[in-house]
Amino acid sequence: MDTINILLLGETGVGKSTFINAFVNYLTFERLDEAETSQPVVLMPVSFMITTGNDFEEHIVKFGDSDDSSNEDFSHAGQSVTQRCKSYTFQMGATYQRKLRIIDTPGFGDTRGIEQDDMNMQHILEYINNLTHLNAICILLKPNASRLNIFFRSCFTQLFSLLDPNALNNIIFCFTNARSTFYTPGDTAPLLKKMLTSLSIGNVPFSKKNVFCFDSESFRYLVARQNKIRFDNNEKEEYEMSWKTSVSESKRLVDYIRKDVTAYPIDNNLQSMKHAQFTILGMVRPILETMRNILRNLLLKKFFSSEASIELHPKVLDHPITVCLLCKGDVKKIGNFLIANDISHQIKKNCRTCSCPPNQHITLEYLLEYMFVRSAPTHNEREILAQLLRASAEFSYFLIHIARASEDDLFLSGLLQMIKQEANLVNNQNMNDMNSEL
């Protein structure tokens, strides 16, 4: 609990990625000139266009390194720049002595349609399901909006299909580019209040206490100055005042979360069908890999008199990787079996590592390592296998018929994928390998 977790939600194009960088710099530097003469904090890459001078000269300015491994994709207008949920952790100063973790999410209102929005929201819910707690659910908006995106209501409804009403007190509203509305929500406020009162999830607070107004333009000015772009003195003075106000709002937000909001503990509160759904989805691969390895060990016991077994050792990754279901991977021999280790593939719009279709790629958060040991398993593997088979059938039934989370049997399709992998390995085997038996 030494880390403040803030989930950041908002429409595509509202400026979530820019806001995150701006927010941590407002907490780091009291004054704009201090930020200019120091090294600004870069949590993630941002890229935007500004115009300067009487002729409105256009400049593309970049902040941070947007390499191939970045979570950001700046090349498709109208689509969410942030491709997947990602945490950015920042050590706050001596005043707070805590870490701040901001969870950036794909924006809703994606030009690819409601189906993409639903996919993004499912990914966000899965990500939340793995957290220990949430201190704040930050809804990022622009002031003076003429309408709220149709998915906005759906976002709240889906979010509270996972969380219970106690989390309503953890909602805060942040407005970017609020300098034009004198640091108020402007015309967005009445639209938002009307929408919130129409929700069936409970009373969503909306008052000065949990509403914060910033001006991301002062941060954009800082980035432009880092890119050697010149401004006149009047513009500089205006952005200095804007920076000062945003620093004050940033501190007020952190103080509000620390003193007035109780952290929402996720592991104890998630008793919903959504929680069961995500827990089961996270178990598909571990169950199937355990079943496959039990079968390996049963075959070793059947064909060899000496005691031996293969142990699974999962290695948790510091960031998710993408692997291809069709590529063979790095084939190694463990005991009497050939095993294909997963290899990370570089994905932008398409895979840059192979020519296989994008839908044949999956994301992994851990890799499996294998160890051949000269001892038999200490537990009854046949009994465990029977339990896992029954659990797979019951979980599949739940996902398809109760939660209606999938039209396909994910355990069956995973099993068929493993059979396909073993069939591919058979082509490489010699007389002593046992993949055909498996």
C-alpha cells in the first residue's frame, strides 16, 4: 500500500498520454523555468503538432523515444494511440514518500467501432482484476464538450460489473486544456451530471472536491521548448501562469487521494461473475500446460524403469510479450521430449518477425522453463490430471453458457493447439524422442 494506483480512463484523443507526462512534471517542478533548465520526466513517448508565428508554421514535436517496443502507436488517426493497458510508476518527492502508479488505458470512441471499444474495455477489466487495490478511478475529459461519447455510459456500466458500489467514492474527474474555460469544466459539467444521474450503478459524486482542472498546454509548451521552438514573451508569461495553476491542482489531487479517499481493495471485493470469468481465463494456459506436462511424466514412468520427471518453472516477465501460435519456436530437447520454447515477436500493425496473420498471435505474461530431474513427482499425477480435466469441462461450460464470455471452448481450442504443436515437433524427432506418444 505504499503505492497509489490511479486508473486513467477517457475518450480517444482526450490526451491521456500527454496528461500522464504533464502530471508527473507538475509534481516534480514548482515553476516552468525550473522544468526548462532541468531534465523533464519522461514516463512515455508523446508526439503532437503545434503552430507558431503569424504564418501558423507547423511543427511536429516529440517527447521520449517511440521505438518498436513502445505501447504507443501514432500512425493511425482516430484509433486509440495507447494499444494496451500499461502501468507507469513514479517516485513522488520527499513530501509524499510514496510511489504513484498511473495505469494508462486504450481510449474509448475508437474509429474501429463499438466492437473495438468493447474489446478494449474487456482488456481494461482483465488488467484491473490483477491489481491489489485502486486508489482512484480518474475519468479524463475536455471542458466545453458538446456531447459525451456514446460509449461513455457503457464504460461505467462495464466497469461496475466488476467493481462494487464502494468504488464509486474512488472516482475523480480531471479536465485537460481547461485554461480556455478559466480552469472549470465549462459546458461539459451539465452534460456529465445528467449522464451520471441516469446511471443505475449508484450515486457518482461530482463536486469541486473530486473535480480537477489542468492545462496540458503548458506541458506542450515545455516540450516545444525542449525541441528548440521559440515563443514570444507574452506566450511565455501565459504558460508560466498556466504551469503554476496546474501544479496547484496536481498537489490538490494527490492530497485528496491520500487524505479523503479510502483505497478500494480489489482482491476482497471482486465476487462478481466478471471476476470469476477473468480468473478462469487466466487459468486456461496454466491448466493445459500442467496437463501436458503430467502426460509427459506419465509416459516417462511407463517407458522407463528409472525414476525421472520434467518440472515446470514459470518465469514472470517484466512486460508482456507477443508470440506466434503458428511458428515453431526455439526447439530444445528436455529428457526424452522435444519442447518448443516461445520466442517474442515484434508487433506494430502486423508482425515484424513473421508473416503469420495477426490473429494467430497471443500475449504472454510469463514464459515456461523446463527442468529434467532424476526423481519421480511426489504427488499423484493421475489424480491431479483427473481433477484438471473435470475443472476444464466445468470452466468451459461456465464461460460459454453462464458468463457468455466466449462462443468457443477455450480449453478445447487450447488442447487442439497443443496437439498441433506436438505434431509439428514429430517431424523433427529421432527414434528416442516421445512426442508422437504424447
